[in-house]
Amino acid sequence: MPTKTLQSLERGIDLLFLFSVEKPILSLEDISRGLVLPASTAYRLAATLCKKSVLVRSPSGKGYELNASLLRLLAVVRAHIDIGSLALPSLEVLARASGETSQLCLLQGNEAVCAEAVGSSNAIRFMPEKGRGVPLHTSALGRAVLAFLPESFLVKYLRKPGLHAMTPYTVTDLRKFRGILQQIRTQGWAVSFQQNLLGARGVAAPIFDHQGKVIASLGISGPHPRFSDTRARSLVPSLQEHARSISRALGAVLEEAEPQPIG
């Protein structure tokens, strides 16, 4: 039997979610149209939320905006969310489905730092050490972050620490590397082979926060030839689905991108 709810409260919550970065101020007409309600009902909802200091009238007096007092709730949400714990169920699913090691890396300075990982069930495997960082330009996990950082960050990164080699196969040519990043931005995921460790292949997708900023990556890694390029690419749809799910849980508003070729 469905749980009975308060329709007026549902409408009030729906009203709050009409606000966005692109639409920080809503007119009464915006609210009425967005909720498909008569103007009189929309007005009463807005007036109630203003009375409870959730909304305030805009400086022009022609609309409503969120009250700055709501910022204290942001601190509560951030304190409550542990991205490692949030990602753990996805990491377990990905490790089980791939038979390889899955991990979550966070952006810290010029490195992608392992925050959580679930190991492969195979005897031969790559198991990252929690808290250990790798350069952003080498692994798929790092590249999936670096590709979505601002150009200003990339310019500084390329200058220092620069594209130093971790293996004989690490891409250090500036033009070629920029081409790789452009491809990652276009397709929404990264793959690498022997860029950070000999014999290792990785595939990763970016994770974004509530401001739309890239803060982490979700990835799978394993040894060649068991974890082949074909196998890695076959896992991309599932990997992206989990990365988007974590991003949304962190408050990110994601546009649904058109599927990109994986082969």
C-alpha cells in the first residue's frame, strides 16, 4: 500500500528544485508554469516558503530566490557524505563484473590519490595502496580528471610538474597528449596502457560535484593480456553509469550525452 504523503509539502519541495544555477531567480509565472499550478496556489506556496525563510523576494521585487540561510544545510550534507563509502557499492559491482581491481581516485594537487579500492579475485592483480597518488597525466584514472579541469590548470600542469615518463611508454609529447585529452573530453572516458606501470591497462570515467567541477574518477585496472583493450572498452557503459550515479549523489546536474563509439 502506497505511503500517504502531504501534497502541499511535495509541491513545496518541487518548487525548490525549480531553481538552478542558470535560473537563480523565479517569477510567479515561472513557478506556476513549472509546477503546473494556478498562479494563486503558486503564490501561496512561495509566500509560505518566504515566511519560513526558505525563499526571499528578489531585489527587483519581481521574483523569488533561495534564502542564503540554506547554505548551512550544504555544510551538513558535505559533512555527512563520505565519497569513499558512497562509491563502495559501485566499486564492488565493477570488480565483480570485470574480475579486475576497481578504484576511486580523488584529485589532490597534481595527483590522483586512491581513496577506495576493491581488489580482483585473481591471484595476479594490481592492488593500489590507499592514500598513494599517481601523476594526472599517466593513468586512466588521472587522465579522466585532468581532461575536465580548466585550461589554466592544464597549462600550469604541463609547465610543472610536466609530462615526465613513468615507464618507457608514457606519452610525453605535448601535442599528442593534448590530442588524448581532447578525445577523453569528447567521449567522456579514458583508457591507458603501460603509462604508469608496465603491463597495466586501465579505464576510467570522471566524477563531478554539485558545482559541476571534476573532483574524482572511477576506474578499473588489470594486467595485460588478461585485461585486454577490448575487455576494458566493453566495461565503459557500466563504468560511466556508476560514475554518473555517484556524481548525481554528490549533487551534480549532468547533461545526457550522446553515446560515443567505444571500438
